[in-house]
Amino acid sequence: MARPRNIVILTGAGISAESGLATFRGPGGLWEAHRVEDVCTPEALARDAALVHRFYDARRAALATVRPNAAHEALARLDREWPGELAIVTQNVDDLHERAGARRLIHMHGALRSALCAACGAQRGWDGPMPPGLACASCGAAALRPDIVFFGEMPYAMERIEQAVAEADLFVSIGTSGAVYPAAGFVQLASQCGAATLELNLERSAGSPWFDDTRLGPASVLVPAWVA
Ligand code: BV8
């Protein structure tokens, strides 16, 4: 194919695995004996806010112990050097893409280092623990929560993402099991709109049948080789 102009890259937990952050559906996919789906819902927050806040406090604290790996760094290099359109759409809530230097980045599932006011929708940077019931600096309501898109909640920037996917010449998926929608449906949209599709993953995923090309291996090896 002619050199692509517009690229969309979707990343999932697998791109951060070699940095030491657990994936969701691998062997370490449970947390305090809870499935992620059980602590990542509005109902869980209403039922046991302390548990949900503890879950995200622990993952936010872990960010200080990890660093970007060669895959994050290769994508940041591509972001700096690519002359056409580029969007790195991440399902991840860690900050490793931005710490590697990525700029054209969309956190569709939110971010650990952000707080959201459930009352007024204000977002603000956040580090350290976030006890339930903290007051919002904008509206004063005791309604600060992790700025995380829970199951059953609408991911961020969906119109912008879907437009970028529909206009892409190349759609690349890195380190995701293709288990969670709407992200898992992006490859079908890209393919139907004429993009070439490439999957870089440790193992075949639920989305693999939709990809023109699937390369299996660790992201820290496959991504720099693809970007080169
Ligand atoms: C919504 C929060 C509607 C942050 C997460 C059809 C259409 C639309 C929705 C649905 C649908 N069917 C079902 C749904 C509902 C649901 C859903 O998809 N459920 C699934 C379980 C069936 N989706 C939703 O609820 C979404 N919201 O649809 O809203 C709506 C409409 C209108 C108005 C209001 C609402 C919201 C989904 C977001 C939920 N939040 N996370 C957090 O806690 O982290 S999802 C969670 O899963 C993470 O974000 C994670 O990133 C994401 C996906 O997981 P992966 O990243 O793929 O991680 P996983 O462990 O699964 O896989 C890792 C992969 O890496 C593996 O393949 C492995 O082989 C590979 N790997 C491992 N090591 C390496 C590697 N690869 C390379 N190198 C390595 N070293």
C-alpha cells in the first residue's frame, strides 16, 4: 500500500505489561479477589466507595514504581516525527505514554492521575490517595471520584475517536485482548472504511480475525521494529 498518511493506534494493558503493570485478563487479572468488572462500575462506587477508591489509590501509587518501556518510547518517537495525522488512543489509565513523550494521545477510559467531580464534571490533576467524599474545588460538592470510565459509562472523546478511525489509512492495535467495547469494535470500523489493519500482541485476541496482519510477541520488541 502507498505510505499511510493518517494513523490511529489503539493501546491496551499489554503495552504496559513489560513496565510491570498488571494486565486485566491475564494471570494477575484479579485484585483483592475482585474481578475488575466488579470494582470498575458505578454500582460498586455506590455500594463500597472505600473499596473502589482503594483499588485506584493502589494503582495510582504503583505509577511511581514503573517507567515507560521501549514500546511507549517508540510510539512517542513516531508521534514526534510523523508528518501526517496520528492519534494514540489508549484504553490504559496509567501515565506511561505521556511520560515517554507522547502528545497526540487520548485517554478514552480516563486516567489514574486525574480526579472527576461526580456533581459538576470538573476534572483536575491528582496524585496520592483520594479518600471518598472529598470536596470539589469547583462546586464544593463532596463528590470527587477517580476520573475513570467505569463499565456502563461512556468512554471519553468517542466522536473524535470514531472520526479518526473512519479517516485512518492505517489502524494499529497494540496489547489489547479485544474484550472491551466500544474499543474492541474500532478495528471493524477501520476495516470497513478502507484502512489497513495491524495487530501487535503477545497472543491472538478476540479481534484477530478482523486484522489484515497479526504479529505475535512482546510489545517492547514488536513496536520499535514496526516504528523503525
Ligand atoms: C459503554 C477502566 C455505553 C479503567 C475499563 C457492546 C458495545 C458497547 C458496550 C458493550 C458492548 N458489549 C458489552 C458492553 C459493555 C462493556 C463491555 O465491553 N464489557 C465487556 C467486559 C464485555 N463496555 C462498557 O461498559 C463501556 N461503556 O459501553 O457505555 C454507554 C452508552 C451510552 C451512554 C452511556 C454508556 C466502558 C468500557 C470501559 C470500562 N473501563 N477500565 C481501569 O480500571 O483500568 S476497561 C479495562 O479493560 C481497561 O481499560 C483495559 O484497558 C480494558 C481492556 O482490557 P485490555 O487493555 O485489552 O487488557 P487485557 O488484560 O484484557 O488484555 C491485555 C492484552 O495484552 C492481552 O491480549 C495479552 O495477550 C496482551 N499482552 C500481555 N502482555 C503483553 C501483551 N501484548 C504485548 N506485549 C506484552 N508484553
